[in-house]
Amino acid sequence: MQNAEKISITMTSEMMRVIRESVEAGEYASTSEAMRDAFRAWQRERDAHRERLVAIKSRVTRSIADPQPDLSGDEVTHRLETLALRAGLATS
């Protein structure tokens, strides 16, 4: 492993028990390997979260820039009622 840096971390007894059991079960060769795997999973989650935020920001930006006029509350209600009628979901 190139450019490896040794660190010290503090974990609960329960966390260490789970890691040790995983190593003893042969899921990992060492606690270090288990921690590197946990880091990679955390990194993937962060990347996925970042991608979701970019997508949301893009949708918001497109929505703000949309030239279509805003609808009034009455227009929204009318459109929703029309959709509900077409879908057979109308209550009135």
C-alpha cells in the first residue's frame, strides 16, 4: 500500500466487537482492512450524496429559469381536480 499513513481512532466496544468478529469470521484479513472497507463505503455514500445535491440544484435552477408563468392557487386546485377526475380519484 503506497503512501499509507498510520492513524489512531477511538471506537466503542460494540464497534470493535463487530470488527473483530468480521475479521475472525474471515470477512477481512485485518481490522485495518475492515476500516479501509468502511472508509470506501463512507466515501461512496458521500459521492452519491454530492451527486444528488447537484441534481437537485440543477432542477431548482431550471425551475427558477422556467419562462412559464406561475399558477395561482385556484389554477393549481382546478388542474389537480381535473387530473383526479380523469384518474377516477375525484371525491366530489
